[in-house]
Amino acid sequence: MGKFSLKGRNWKQFLSDNKPVVVLLILIITMSFLSDRFLTWSNIITVLRQTSINAVIATGMTFAILIGGIDLSVGSVLAITGAIAASLVASGMNIILVIILTLLIGLVIGLLNGLLISKGRLQPFIATLGTMTLLRGLTLVYTQGRPISIFGSDTSAIFSKIGTGYFLGIPIPVYIMLVVFFISWYTLNHLKIGRYTYALGSNEEATMYSGIKTDNIKLFVYAVAGVLAALAGIIVTARLGSAQPTAGSGYELDAIAAVVIGGTSMAGGIGTIFGTAIGAIIIGILDNALNMLQVSSYYQDVAKGVVILIAVLLDRKQRKSR
Amino acid sequence: MNKKMYFALALALVLAVGLAGCGTGGSDNGGGEGGYTIGLVVSTLNNPFFVDLRDGAQAKADELGASLIVLDSQDDAATELSNVEDLVNQGVDLIMINPTDSDAVGSAVAAANGAGIPVVTLDRSANSGEVVAHIASDNVAGGEMAGEFIVEQLGGAGMVVELEGIPGASAARERGEGFNAALEGTDLEVVARQTANFDRAEGLSVMENILQAQPEIDAVFAHNDEMALGALEAIKASGRDIMIVGFDATDDAVAAVEAGELAATVQQLPKDIGSIGVDTAIKVLNGETVDEYIPVALELVTQ
Amino acid sequence: MEEKIVSMENIIKEFSGVRVLDNVNFNIYKGKIMALVGENGAGKSTLMKILTGVYLRTSGKVLFDGEPVDFNTTKESQDKGIAFIHQELNLVRDLSIGENIFLGREPVGPGGKIKWRKLFDDSREWLTKLGLDEDPRELVKNISVGKQQMIEIAKALSLDAQVIIMDEPTGALTMSETERLFEVVKELREAGHSIVYISHRLNEIFEICDHVTVLRDGTLVGEEPIEKLDEDRIIEMMVGRKLSEQYPRVDTEIGEVVLEVKGLTNRFVENVSFQLRKGEILGVAGLVGAGRTELARTIYGVYQPESGEILVNGSPVSIKSPKDALKNGIAYLSEDRKENGIVLGMDLVENVTLASLGNYVGKIGNIDKSKERESTDRYIKSMSIKAAGRNQLLQFLSGGNQQKVALAKNLDTNPGILLLDEPTRGVDVGAKKEIYELINKYKQEGMSILMVSSEIPEILGISDRVMIMHEGRVSGTIDIAEADQEKIMTYAVGKEVS
């Protein structure tokens, strides 16, 4: 009996510490009453696969927001890396090489963002707004405004498996998402650079005074955001079998929403990868649920906006009462 | 006190999802008895053209007693794929897709094919996957129609401006192709060719810039009416006399043609595309054979 | 018998199960000044935050004018006439004096237009009452901290505050500003206002207060009229034991030169040269703005030297960043711990190891968390840091305990040279002594310590030598045997000692 009530208390404590989980549970329970197709295995798999792209981007965004910054360029990075990946695949290059090259491009773009922000002393919002526009333009130049198909070489089919394939009944992008979550969680909680990331977001001065090169941390953080956006670019391109010059527009906002719903503070220093994962799944479920319920697309955004606000409000209440 | 607030927010959350669902889903769900459930994935519902397409499809579905589920891809191929997957999970009988892009829609078509659900494409075609029927107005023919009209009105010579749609969009490509084909072999010269992304505000600003740069312009062809109407404002403000031809025949554009402000607009019949689409879908589901390509007529609207 | 305007009875406050106030009674008397003293962490701020509605009490009663009251927000307590002037002033620096006084209560005419003339005229009236001739249109950032304090008082008066709570009001004030403040406080008392005066400076309490309430560890030690107390007695009540000696001096054998600075020059300091030996404490005195903090920060690599040399253990070193300084065994305890000493949003463990995380790296590059916990626990024990646990966030610790954590962070880098910048600023009497004892201990262990301080008794109390700075230069160095307050002040103002 005593043991039982203790368990119940831990459960309660967990929920009150993790309001986003409560929102997620409410969504799932409500939905399972409204649609009998919602909690089917195939739909769960679909939601997770759809979520993976935003989740990967949002994980990178979490790093940026944790240091009190932001990366608006992720959608454009996704577009240009996707386009480059598609043309490389179509040219018949080795798939492993394509992936490495594409991620490297993401890394370089991320480092560029980091340099503008650290050495260039630009506001993260302004710097990444600039690269966002610049990269979108470069994507149009590179693609000549046309979509690039990945098909046309022997390796195309293998590449498309990254987005469309399954392993043990679970889609490959879901594995990618889980690996990204795990590595990021480990980095933030068990590596020096992760600790410094939190410290930098909490108090930049004190971090610098502790003998830490804050500029290097910023470079690292934006590089992570760039690489993960490129990874998302690979997944999207592989899923669709072609790279769209307009791909990823507005994705930065979904990523920011996932991060914020997950309880990460826009001021930096507070937040977890677990929260972001929940946030991304909430957004994924919402998109899926509203489709399932045949909500008119005009109302979908209204409902989505309301849920985002409620999720964030719940979290704020929690924080204040501490 | 805190708990109350917490509870209220949680309740609001349930209502936000629940009400949005019931509010719109209720009427459609009823159509299920005996009739077919058809999914319609539209590239965007932020454009009156596709709204008309949906309305045409909805009217036909109501008439034939079928249930129609409409989803909006917001011009994003990945969202489109998600929408199709969601429809597959709902177990609809047939999916009509108005693709955001002919290449990228391949995965979505494949997803439906994989579940054994037949696919009909509307307005834009799919470059891969199994599609039982494609229903569209012929954009190349429409562009050509506009080009021929301008050639005729200008007597075969003059300076023309082409306002292009979103770079890479198939409509922009095809209309431009048709238009330029019509100009070939005439003395018409395209002095400026710029994109205004199918957007009225951009049509205005792009046209303003062109007017600054080009002293002599006789006619403007815009890949859609939104851009044409934007250009019209710029031209009115400049006080110059330039002929404008649009595309799509939206309500605003038709009114402008009647007022003599636009010379012409190419009318697609989006409602027809929608309703023919549903008609074809039902035929497919009833086991009848249908043509692979079903063209929908275009017409030139002039004063 | 004096009349109580506020009486708090049996107040209990718990934060997530931890009791921070236990059955505390507190009174404020009409037209009197009540001193509220206690070490940092004794519960003074918490008690005042409960009174003003920032926190809700767990149990107990609050009576205002004999009526039970229940403030849920600061607005409600303000409306009743209680004003709280915080240590870090709550003024908007980029607004004018007048706008600050009437912030949120601007007089408006029809259509919501602010009546600027009335606002500034009224402001001027309040300023005049406090003996200030500042233009109410002047921006707050352009006036001295002492005057900003007066603006806060003007704001409180304009709110018709019956009770004014002042938290460490003289912390940043000059002598003359402090005197002016006391005159105003006494005038307010004459006019019938009641005042709660929170301060660590006991001489101030004897100068202006009528009663003293002492808290220790969240409990009430006692409330006494000032006549019944003396300084020693108050300290005894605060720390719970007799203070044998405020400055415990230890003598050690002073060794070879560890740090040598030669002709250090940049935009803050000019041609500064000195030596620091093993086991020595070099006190650095001077007026505010003399360049002492800047000197320490230049040695620590925050600011770059334009010319000059720094030698550690006899060999010249290049220090371009704090990282380089730490590599050379130089650590720096900041004068402004919240700004750049500690990370308020992180816990004890994360703060203690922040500068020395490289020593906690495990086999696969991971942080060895159990090793981190062990060393944090060691510091908590050896420095008697008071915290709910090693995972408590720094923002919930008292100033003295935060300072100890900041010191622990420095020590964990195993420095040979410790630069201490105002090591006891904002720290209460008891904790001060503990910090002195820690400094002495490190000195005995052979560390070389440079201590910047504005408190001359502190400099005289524990330094071995005193270096005095004036306008960026070293104006004199005195051995402790010959040092006294007068000599230090003479050098500090840039005069030669005859």
C-alpha cells in the first residue's frame, strides 16, 4: 500500500514536471475517442514518420535556443542541401559519400551562421534571417527554380530508402530521429560541450569568466543546427524522391513551436531534448489528428495556434509557481 | 487556484481539438452510408482557383451522394505526402490529388498505390506512380491562346512584358511555354521577363520596377490574374496605356475585363476540373473504364 | 506602549517541503524605524516578500492596522500603503525621473493622453520634499545611485506609503549620500511613516533605528529596543555565538615570488608593477574607479594589456583570455557574482565544476557525474555551504552561500594564484568571517592571494601587504605593520605620505 501510493506520487510529480506530456496525453485520449482509426499501428507509424523531419530540425533548434539564440535558416538549409543531395544522387555518386557531403554542407552553413553571430557580433535573429534569404535564393539559382529528381542512377532507389524504407516494421526516418535524440541528449547531459551550452544560455559572462571560449560554443551550436537541418533535407528529399526549390519554407516556425511547447525557454539556459521530442510529436499528432477529423484547413491553423498557446501557458503556470 | 487554471486550460485543449473536429466533420460524415468516401488533397486553399476546384468537387460529391474529405498541402510537398498518408490510414476509397509538384508527388502516389487505393490527379500531373486518370486544363494551350490574342491585338509587332509565376511551378512553365510559342515568328519582343510569384502585391512592385526601366511597353502577359491585377495598379498609377492579359479568370479579373481595364483573361474552369474529377472517381470505383487524360476546356474572356 | 501598524504572527513558509521561516513574529511600529537583521539566508527577504505579497505564506497571520490582511500581489500591498525598495533598484534606466515615479500611474487626460506637465510638476514637488533639485525630465541613468535611491523613496511617498521597507539602501552609496539618506529617513519618521530597515551595517542601525528584530536560520531570535543592545550583542544574536575576533589573522612563512607584474598598461591601468609571493595576501585598496578591478581582470585575461609583462613563477606568460589565466594557475573571484561569477540557473554541482570540467572527463569523453558530486559535497562540507542539497539552483541560495560556491568554483581549478575582487561584498557578518577563515586557510596551504577590497578594515585585517591604487596607477605600497586607515586614504586620494 505504502509502496503503491509512493508510485502514484512519482507519477504525479513526473506529470507536473513535464506539462508537455500532459498535453500529449490529453491529445491522444481525446483523439482516440473521436476517431477509431487514430490509435491504429499504421497511423502511429505514420505520425512518427511525419514527425521525424520536424523533430530532427527542432533538435538542432533546441541547441540554438538553449544558448539564447535562434536559427531561422534551417528551412533554407533543408532546401539547398536537399537539392544538392538530389543532384548528387542523380549523378550516381556513392550514397555514403552523398550523405557525408550533404551533412558537411550543412556544417559549413552552420559554421557560417556561428561566425556571423560570434565573431560578427550579429543578433542571431538578424544573422540567420540573412542566411535564410540568401540560401533560399541560392537554392533557386542552383535548381533554376525546378525540382530536382533523385532518380536516374543505380543508387537512387537505395537513397530513397532513407526516407521510405522500413526496418523491422518501423520506418527508417523514425530510427534516424531516435538516434538524433539520443546523441543530442547525451551531448547535452554528459559532455562538456553540453554543459557549456546550458551555461552559455544562462549566463554568458560567467561562462566566459570560467575560462570557456564562448565563441567556440556558439560555432558548435549553430553547426549542430546546420547539420541536423541538412539531415532533415536528406530525409525529405529521400521521402519525396525529389528536391523542391521551395521545400522547407516555414519549417523553422514548426521547429521553434516544437521547442517552445517542449518547455525550452526562449531566453536560453532551460530546456531538454525530451521536451523537444514531446513538442515535435504534439505538433505531428495535431497535424494528423486535424486531418483525421476532417477539420477544414482554414480551421486547422486556428486549432494548432490554440494548442501551442495552451501548451506554453500550462508550462508557464508551472514555472511561476515554483 | 492554480489547479483551477490548470484544469481550465486542459479543458480548453480538449475543446479546441474536439470542437474543430465536430464543427466541420459532422456534415461530411453523414454521407458515408452506401456512398464512397473520396479524399481530395489540394495543393493550396489560399488561392481562389483551388477553392473553386474544391467547391466544384464538393458540389458534385454531394450530388452523387459521396463523402469528400478535403486536405490542404499548403504548397509543401512533404505536407502533401503526410496528407495522403493520413487519408490512407483513414481507409478512403479513392484519393484525388492536386499535386504541389509533378515530381515530388510521386511518393504520395506510391503511398496510395501501396495501400491499393486508386489515384486521380487534378490540374497537375504526377510523373511517377500509378494514376488512373488525370484531369486538367491544358495550360500550354491556354498560354498559346493568350499569346495569339496579344499578337492579333498588336498587329504582329510590339514590346511585351511577361510576369512569370513561381519559378519551377509547372503552371508557370507551361503557360510561359505556350505563350512564347505563340510569339515565335512574329515581331513581338519580350522586353522584360520577371517573376512575381503568382502574387498580386509582387505583381504591383515588379511592374512598377519594369515601368521605370522600360520606356516602351505595349502589352503585359501575366501567368495568373493576381499578378495581372497587381500590374494593372502599377500601370494605372503610371498613367501609361498598356494592354494586360491575365490567366485564370478569377472574379476580380472578370470584373476588370468587363470594366475594360484588363484586355482579356484565359479562363480555366476549376469548378469543372473538380466536378469532372469526382465524376471520374465514381466511375472508377464503379468499375467503369475511364480515359487516362481528360482535358478540361479553356476559354478566353474578353469584353 | 507603541502602536503596531503591521504585525506578523507565527509566520511559517515552506518551499517545496523545506521550511525557511519557522514561527516568526515581526512587528512594525507606527512612526518608528524597525531594523531587521540577520545573516544572509536567515529569512529577512522571504519575510518581507510575504508581507508585500510576493510569496504566499504557508501559515500564520498578518495584521495591518489591527485588521487581518491577505496580500496576493505586490499591487495589493501597495494599495494598502506598503512600499518595498529593493536592494537592486527597480527603476527603468532609460526613462526620466518623473516617468519612473509615476510609472503605471501616469496622470491622463481625455483620450488617454498623458498630462506631461502635471506629471513633471508633481514629480518636482516630491523631489523638493526630499531635498533634491534634479530636473524630473533627466533620465535615471544619468544620476548617481544615491539619487536613484531617493527616486525610489519619492516613488514610495507618492504612493502614499505608510510603511516603507528598505533593503540594504546604503550598499552602493557614498558617505555623503548615506548621510543625506539618513536625514530623509529621520524626516519620514517625524512625519509618521513607519520604516523597516534591513542592513548588515550595524553602525547605521545604531544611528537611526528604534527597534531591532534579529532572525537566524528562519527563526526569530528576538526583538529589542535599540537602547538595550550593543554591536557585539547583535552579532552574537545573529550568529548564535560570541565573535571572538572579526578578522582572524594567521601568519605564515612567505615564500618566493609567484606572480610578478611589470609595467602593465592598458586603457584602465598605467604602468602597474608589483610582486606577489607564495603564502602572501596582498590587499589592493583604493577609491571606486581607481582601476583595481580592471587590474585584476587584466591579469585574468578579460582585458588585454597594451604593454607590460606578467610572470608566473619567474617565466613570462601570455594571457589573452580567462582560459589562458586558468591554465597558468590564476583564478579570479568576481566582484559581481550574479553578473559573471556564478550561473544562477544552474545547480551547485554545475557551478562548482564549470571552470574545471576538464578534470571530470571520463573514458569516452563523458562527464564523470559521481566524481562531480563527490567534490561538490566536499566543498559543501569544508566551506559549510548552506543549501537544500547539491542540486539546488544557485538562485535560491543566499548571497554568502553564492559567494562560497563562486569561491569553490575558483578553488576547483587548483589555482596557485587567487585574485579576489571584493570577496565579502553583499555577505553578512557571520559568513564574512567564514570567508576570511577560508582565505587564511588557502594562504596557509601556500596559495598567493591578491585581494581587492573597498573595506579598509578588511584590508587591514587580513592582508600582509597593502597596495593602494589611484587613477590606474599604484600610488603606494605599505607593509601591514605600518599600515593604517589614514595612510591608505592618503595614498588613495593620490597624495604622498610624508
